[in-house]
Amino acid sequence: MKCKRCGSTDIQAIPITYGKIKRRGCLSTLFHVFMTIITLGFWIIVPLIQGGSKGKVKTKIRFVCLNCGKKQ
Ligand SMILES: [Zn+2]
């Protein structure tokens, strides 16, 4: 891999984590199960509509040029 700006091959992969760490409590799990039952499973797809990854941590790899600092 080469830097797009300066052509240097001194590129470092940096993992970037983002998102919220959210622990689901016992009560909210029961609520979720309850809602799933009374909505006949519709509740399961609700988080998918809302964006899916609520409360999850995502890791993205970014490549940063050590020569000029350009993020790839
Ligand atoms: Zn560069």
C-alpha cells in the first residue's frame, strides 16, 4: 500500500473504535422478549430499521501515512 499524497510506503494501520458500550439489563431483556411476543416477532426487526448497531462497538481500520500524516 502506498500513500496517495506522497507515495510513501510507511503506512501504519490504526484501529479506531467507536460506538457505545451498552449492557442490556435483565429487565430490558424481558421487555424485549415481551415486545417480540406481542408484536409477533416484528420487534426483532425494529433495531434493524433504527440502524442496527445500537450499543455495539465497531472497529475500523484506518491507514495513516507516517511520512505526511495523510489518512487513507
Ligand atoms: Zn504520505
